[in-house]
Amino acid sequence: MFDSKNLDDLAKSLFASLPTSLQNFEKDIQQKFKEVLQTAFARLDLVTREEFDVQTKVLARTREKLDDLQRQLETLQSKNKVDK
């Protein structure tokens, strides 16, 4: 869901914003930041960029098919009116 390297980078950024007095506990604080971020992102039910791109392509193909079917239906309806 969310790349571990990105979580590490985000945890380090948060750590860097802490006062110097708290930076003595670097490993513990970074680990806690990482755990909190993982939990928060897990609750968000996010999708990866790859999953999003795949679904975007599927949606575009579906839209094209729908447009084709709409044109076919309109053609058949106009032929039906002429035949009557």
C-alpha cells in the first residue's frame, strides 16, 4: 500500500522537526513515528499508483465501449423509425 522507504523518509522528516533535546532518542522516536504512520495509512484504505492507473485504463475502455453501444443503439433506433 505505502512503500516502506517512503514511511522511513516521512518518519525522518518528522524526527528532524523535533527539538534537539528529544533527538537523543532517535531510534525509538523514528520507530514510533513509523508505527503511527503505518496504522494511520492502513485505516485510510489507500491504493497504489499502479492500482489507480490500471483502474483508470479499465474505466476509459469501458467508457469507449459504452459510447460505441450508444451509437449502435441510436443507429438501430433511427433505422427502426424509417422502417415504420
